[in-house]
Amino acid sequence: MKAGIAGWLFVAPALTVIAVFFALPVLSALALSVTDFDIYALADSRNLRFVGLDNYIGLLVNPLFWRALGNTLYFVVVGVPLSIMLSLGSALLLNSKLGWFKPFFRTAYFAPVVTTVVAVAVIWRYLFHTTYGLVNWILSIIGIHPVDWLGDPRWAMPTIILFAVWKNFGYNMIIFLAGLQAIPEDLYEAARIDGASRRHQFQHVTLPMLGPTLVLVGILTLAGYFQLFAEPYVMTQGGPLQSTVSVLYLMYEQGFKWWNLGNASAVAFLLFVLMSIVTSGLLWLARRRDVQ
């Protein structure tokens, strides 16, 4: 009995933080999503009305919501694999015995993670500027005409994906590097004795041993990329032609531009449900693979 009480006392601070910063916001968003909470209700609570599922139905028939969802899924489907592959490749290079100046490159690769996203996004806007951007200047040297990176619907989202991958891959790289350094060297030695090439060592030793790390990185990256907001907000303001409007950006506009807080809460809760389904599916696939 005393051991059980002691256990609850130890976990109480963590449970309190989870309840205050996770459970309460989720429940609050759910409660607001079934009301027409707007600027009038904010001024006088008597203007607040219960509308049931009208906010959700309105979103499901709103073409802008589906456009934002499609943009977000495009960002996730393309950006997450790119980020993971770049992170893993960088970690493998830093973990190699042939690499030089490892502390310098480890710091250089991680530096974008700790820089302010808004400040860096502003710099990238100038780098990809159509007229005097450095990228188009380099392309002009090799005879390629300038590209309207942030003003063309075909190129705006790929440019934002490139920026997000560059900005965030260093965090996953550190996690992968820790996982690689935890793999016993005896496994590689045994594989070399058996005649395994480097490709086979990576396929049959490195990847299986990095399985839990890959799942962790996948979940963290998915959760982060579903919350796309700062990049389009600073670089394109959702344009051109709504090609970079994300679900979170739509929630921001509904809540803080038009003051439709009930509608914004519905958007937030739908995003929460989508993220929960995707991450739960990823965990289920990982457990099923471990069982097999």
C-alpha cells in the first residue's frame, strides 16, 4: 500500500503537467468546437450558443479545409521521409571512423534547430527572391531562367519543404547518432567475418538495431510536420493561390483573424484526431513488425 502511494507521489508532478498542458487544452478545444464562440461571445458570454456538430459539418463541406488538409498531407508525405533520410545519412557520416572535424560538423548541422524559425524564414525569403535572390543568381550562371520560388503555386510548397527539412533535420540527426553509437561493435565485426559488405551490414545490422530509434524519430517528425504554420506564415502568408495554407494556418486565420474561435477549435480538434490516428497506426505497425 505504501509502495503504491509512493509511486503515485513520484508520478504526480508529471501527471499534473500533462493534465494542465495537454488534457485541459484538448477538452477545452472539444468544448469550444461545439459552440459558436466568437468575438461577441468573448465580450458577453450570453451570446454563446451550442451548435452541436455544425462547425465540423461546415468544415467538411468547406473546400478551403480540404485544400489545407491536402497541403498539410503533401508537406508530411514528402517532408518526413526527406528529413529522416537526411538525418540518418548525416548521422552515419558523423559516426564513421573516417570522418574529420566531427564536433564542428555536429555543431554546424544542429545549429539551424536552435535558431529562430521566423528569422531564418525571412533570410530564406531573400535567398529565394525572384529578382535578386542568391538561388536564382546561381541558376542564372548556369543558364537557367529565374524561378518564382515563393510566388508560383508549383514551387511554393517544395521550397517550404526544403526549408523545413534543412531547419529540423539536425535534431533527428542527434537522436540517430546516439542510436548508432549504442550499437555494439561486435555485431559489425561478426558481420565482416561472415563476409558481409557495407551495404549488407547496414541492411542487416544497422537498420534492425535502429528500429526503436526510427519509430521514435518517425513519430516526432510526423507530429512536428503536421503542425506546419510558421514557415508559410512568414514566407508566403498561405499563398500563392492558397497553395501553402496548412490546417494549422487555417485554424490561426479562423481563430485570430476572423475570431471564429468555435470553428478554429473544431479545426484544431480534427488535426488532433488525425495526428493521433497516424501516430497510433505507426506504433501498431512497429509492434506488429517486432512480433513477426
